[in-house]
Amino acid sequence: MRIVLMATGPFALPTMRWLIDAPHELVCWVTRPPRPAGRRRTIPTSPLRELAQTRQVPIWEPEDINTPESVAHLRNLGADLLVVCDYGQILAAEVLEAARLGGINLHGSLLPKYRGAAPVQWAIYHGETETGVSVIHMTPRLDAGPILQQRRTAIGPGEDAQTLEARLAELGVGAVEAAIGQLAAWDGHSPIGTPQDATLATRAPRLRKEHGRIDFRRSADEIERQVRAMRPWPGTYTTWARPGKKTMMLRIERVSVVPHAAETSDVGGGGPGTICAASGDRLWVRTGEGVLAIEQLCPAGKRSQGAAEFLRGYRVAPGDRWGDDAPNPSDG
């Protein structure tokens, strides 16, 4: 089968590796043009690009895959199937029709739950204990096509988005292989896949920086999930208004929920955002429900450090307050 891979993000890397060595012809890798990033506006490295160049896979970088010119070029490739994974642009019907069997998409959730750009992050954020991957036969509507394959996996109690996404990317390879096999055996008439129940659909919109802002009025459990869900980007952060000094931005990198028995003994009071313990390696903050232990953090302009090191370098006392009563992050 002649296959065109459309992928930009690292979630597609295991699938690309498999396609290169699979008993199919990888005609071309289509990717979004790289954009300068950071203060120095440098082009970031891409593991997909490195692999494609090493294995001599033809590369095509259209600015807009949906233009008539791009569609015509795609059609001229003579592909049987488009394999789409973390591409970064919604595909028009004309793009999907440019391949004989249309396109399949590897998505990092158990569809119809978490349709959208950030399914892994929102699954952790909302406290799911199980997630997985889905391969769908694509339609112009985002993540709404019939399901060809799914694979399930538990979300570990301390697993963050970066680790979970890497696991799901590997899990997806078998699902893609099976889905391609289904389409290769298709009789050309029978319905393809299982339709999604749209009434069960939930959203997983693209992350914004404000999704990382901590609101200590939320529960300790919710904030702990937020920290894991937003790692590595946008990260989670709060502010510390120090009397007589400039307000400090703090990136919160690792936290845990203080057990209730420990929380109710030998800690100060106060409302959400109040430091209730600050000694040794204990840096505890009251939340809307429960107490949160700050284990790893990074003051603005400084390096990352554990709670004990932070307390040695900064005067933090019970009763100090963190946060600015930011609104709850939302998935809208």
C-alpha cells in the first residue's frame, strides 16, 4: 500500500519508525513548516525530520495543505492512504479524497472522549484513571470519524502528560498497523469502522499559558492533577507577593497532597494560598480543600530546586500567602 504520513509533533515518531520498516511504501512525509521559537528565534530540532532525513524519506512542507495547489500535489502522489498523527491543521474533504482510501488519524484518547488538540493533558486534569488511543477513518469534522481501532491503558497515579503521551505514542503503533490491515481488506462497500456516539463527546482544546496558573481555591487533589497535566508545557505557576519586595513568580514543578492525618496536626490556619508549614523540607500551602506539599519549584530567573533548598534561600513563614485568586483553568 502506498502511504503518505502527515505528522508534525513527536507523538507520531513511533508510527513513523514503524511505517519506514513496514511492508508498505512510505511515499512522503508531509509536515507543517518549522517555526522559529524562543528569544533567539531559532528553528527547533525535530526527531521526525532527523529520522526522515536519515532514512531518505521524501519531505513536503506545505504552508496550507487545503489549498487547491496542495490538494493537486497530494493527488499526484498516488497514495492509497493518508496516515495522520499530530499534524496541526484540520484537513478539508478534498485533502482526504486525494488518497484512494482516504485518511486515518491516530488520536491520544478513547474517542469520543477528549476530541481536540490536547487529549492527554485534559484526561489527567479531569482525573481519568484510564485512557488510550483511537484510530479513526477521517471525516472533515475534527476527531469525529468512525473508530477502526482502540487500545486502553491505565493512567498511573503520579504520571504526567509527558510520560503518558510517550506511552500512548508507542501504544498507537499496533492500532495503526491493525487499522491499515482493516482498510487493506475492505470490500469497498461495507461500512468502515464503528460510528462514534456524539452524545458522549467531550472536548480537549489546545492549551494556553493561562491553563498553568494555579488557583489555590481549588482542592489539593485538583491542583496536583493540574501540575501533572500541564507538564512540561505550559507548566504551572503562582505568585508570591513579598512585603517590601517585588512580587515573585514561582513555577511549581512537583507537588503532592498532604494526607489528612498530617494536615490536621501542627500546621497553621488561613485561607486558600496561605503557607501553613515552612520548615525543613516542608513547604505546605492551604487550598480550598486540603493541604498541598510543594516538593519542587523554580523561582523566576533561577534554577529548579527542592523545597528544603528554597526554604534555605528565601524567608517563607506560616501566614505568607501565595497566588492571586486567579479563575479556575477551564477546558473551554
